[in-house]
Amino acid sequence: MQSYTMTATRLDGYGTRMHCKAAELLADTDPAGRADAFNPAELLLASIAACMMKGIERVTPMLGFSLRGVTIHLTGERQDAPPRMTRIDYEILVDTDETDRRLELLHQNVRKYGTISNTIALAVPLNGTLMRLPSPVA
């Protein structure tokens, strides 16, 4: 069983500083919003993206999967009453020459072994695709 800890400290009515290990992050806690920090919904989406990216980094060596890069786009929908996320959609774009079957295998592994994505998927629909990054037009 693993345990994780972090500390959040209110800076003022506009921001909160998050500390974990040697890392630090500014969170948008301004009711009006601010452009220079992630708000709580964006932090949730970022956590899912980081989980998926970490899963890709963990599984590609085991699968012998070759890639040049990965981009993950997430979109979350929020309702006001009661306030909650109602769905989260993602698109994982992989720059690779691997076959479609191997891309499907990578996606299955990302979905199956993601601690954060599996936890969130129990609370809100989490749907998406993993596909090859389109080749640049010459």
C-alpha cells in the first residue's frame, strides 16, 4: 500500500501554493478565476493526463513500443447544481510508426493500469481514444 502527501497553503483570496516533495505549484482559487494558474477542475484534468502519460512511460519499454512523442487533450464538463464533473473526454495522440493493433494494446494498458484514471472513472464517465498523430504533409 502506498501513501501520498501534499500541503496546500492559502496565499491570499486569489491563489494557493501546493507543495509536494521538492515541487511547488500555484493553484487558481480566485472565485473570478485567473489565467496564470490551474483551477481545481483543470488540476483534476491535469492529474488524469499525468497518470496516462506516466502509464505510457511505464508500459512502452515492457511492450517494446517505439514512439517519438505523445500529446493528451482532455475536456471536462461541469454542471452547476449540484456542482460536479459530469463527463471527461480525452484524446491521446501518439507519434509512432507502430501498427494499429499495437496502438490498441497501448490504449488498453493505459486504461487498465492508471491509478488516477481508474479512480476518476468510478465517479464520472471517462471516455476517449488513443490514435496515431497524423503525419505532417510534405
